Amino acid sequence: MRTIRAVLQYDGTDFHGFQVQPGLPTVQAAVESKLERVLQEPVRIVGAGRTDAGVHATGQVVSFRTGGRIPVEKLAVAMNSMPPYSVVVKRAEEAPDDFHARFHARSRSYQYVLLRGTPSPFLRRYTTWAPEVRRVDRMEAGLRYLTGRHDFTSFCAAGAEVEQKVRTVLVARWVERGRLLLLRITADGFLQQMVRTIVGTLLEVERGKREPEEIAAILDGQDRRLAGPTAPAHGLCLTRVTYDGDGSR
């Protein structure tokens, strides 16, 4: 048996999230179906992150065990020749036997994209239209309270099935690219809807409905009702997952 590590990219628009759900199209189900056709055996994959419905990825990492003999360098080519083409393998490689895409991840990075000004039919799947956003300095000020190690209960979906809600945000910043405004955030882990709730709350800060320093009180309150609305899923993308030994990759 071999352990394989693969990096996926996908357009999440037509998927009901990453994790398998009976009767619904999901990323996991699509990838496992492709693998089973290529390897001629049942395969179960583990993802580094369980992206929600509508969320995209350019750097999702999965791992799986297989007795199939196809050379690993041909695996991506074989899988990418099959539908659905909305999920593809960027690369695949053999990994240590005990490698686990989720439990061995050191950090995960997401990007949330806002589009200012005129809406675009070509970017609507991957950006959230926010035509009037101008005061980026206010959002930057609010973002500073979120870096470091905190209990992010207030920024987690109500009813999420996780007990430990302490996470460490390593890097968080806004980047302007013309009409695009990108939130780039890296943490040791993320809670369900955490990034989207951060964005929704910071948009209220930008609009003057809240002050930047209120973010600290929201964190301390540990109550989802204290934070702002959840921003739409289609603006979010999982961009990278890192592991020990990755180096500069």
C-alpha cells in the first residue's frame, strides 16, 4: 500500500462543500469517483480543510492510501482527463505511510476577494461585490485585533460541531489590486465560516456601523450574535496548506 498526497484546485460553485453528503455533489465524492476509476479500487480521501458549499480552492491538500500501481506522476494526468472538470489535481506525490492531510497540516491560508465599483459577469463566481468599500484603513485597524491566539467562538457558525475554538491567526492583511480588495489570512486552523464572518464584521467596521476596537470585545464575548453577518461563500478560496518539511514550496 502507498500513501499519496495530492494538491487540488476546484471551483466550488456547483459543489455542496468538500465533505461527502448523501445525494449531493461534493468535492470529496467527485475526487473519490475519479480515483476509483483510475485505480480500480475503492478509495477514501482525507482533506486538509472541509470547505463549505460554494467555497473554492487553489491549494487544497488530500491524502489517501492505495494498492494501485499507476505511477504517481501519471495520476494527475489520468484524473484530469475525466469529468467533472471543475475539480482537478495540480500535482500528486508519494508521502510517508503515516501522512495525514488534515492532522499533519501546520497552517492553512485563505483569500477572500471583494470587487469594488461596477459588477463583473466574469468575476461574479469568485468575488463578492462591494461597490462602495473605500476605508480600507478602518478594516486594517480591526484586523489587528484578530491576529494572535484567541477563542474565535464569536466568529464561528452557530451550532458548529467542534468544542475547541481557540485558533492562532499568524498573518492577516488586506491587499489592494485595482478594483479588487483581497483579505489574505493564514492560521493554524479555521472554524466553520470563520473567515466569512470576519469579512462580514469588518465590512460593518468600514461602513461605520462599528469601530475597529469593538473587534476585541466581540472576541472576548465568545458569542456568535456579537459579530457581523456571514459574507457570501463565493468570495472565499483556500489557497495553501503547509506541512513540516515543505520548505519554500
